[in-house]
Amino acid sequence: MAPSHQQTHQAGRHLAVAEALLRGYAAELQGPQTYIKVNGRPAAVMVAGKGAWMIADIEKFTQATTEMYVLVDVTEATRRIYIVPGDELRRGVRERHERFMARVGTRPRNPDSKHSRIEPPDVDEWERGWSLFG
């Protein structure tokens, strides 16, 4: 039986906390859904279970003020974790989205879609960037 989306997300949050603890940082889950706290700093956790992190609404995402993101990729047997400053992540998402829209003009299947995504190569430079919590 495959895990549900909610189970996969919660597993990713726990993996992020466990990895922070194993690296010597104080870490805990914060709230029931999205956040963890590492060295007293909140971070939003996003989990990719199928090769990319999905963003439902590019406008809402890029207007957020979250300071830190922990992106957990559970697609492969080896788990990968990226620690990304919020402003950097939002800027990259916006730039890639604008390049995509310039290339396609309007979305072919749903012109009203605000969907975007983050691919692992988009955040490679932040893999294992736990020192940002130091």
C-alpha cells in the first residue's frame, strides 16, 4: 500500500527534524502541518514525493514571507534535504516561472492555472545547507 500525500508530507517533516538533530541542532515539529523549528528558527517544510515540489499558486507562494524552507525529496531511496532561504527560493521560482510563461505564452491545457514547480537541480546549491540555521 502506498502512503497518502499527507503521510508522505508528515514523514518529510519528521525526516527534516531527525536530520537536524543528528547534525547537533535543536529541532522539533512546530504545529500540525507545515513547520518545524531548528535552533529556534521556524522553517516551512515542502516534500517532493514524485521528483519535484509542487506550487499550487505562484502568486501566493512568491508573496509569502517565510524566512526559511526545508525541501525534502523522498522520491528516491536516498533522501535529499535542501535548506533554502525564503527570499532566494521565491526569487528563483518567480524567474523560472516568468521564463516558462515567456516561452509558452499561455498554458495550453489551462490558461488560468497558477501552478509552478521546483525541480531538484533548481536547488542543488542548497543541499545539506544546515549551517544556515547556525
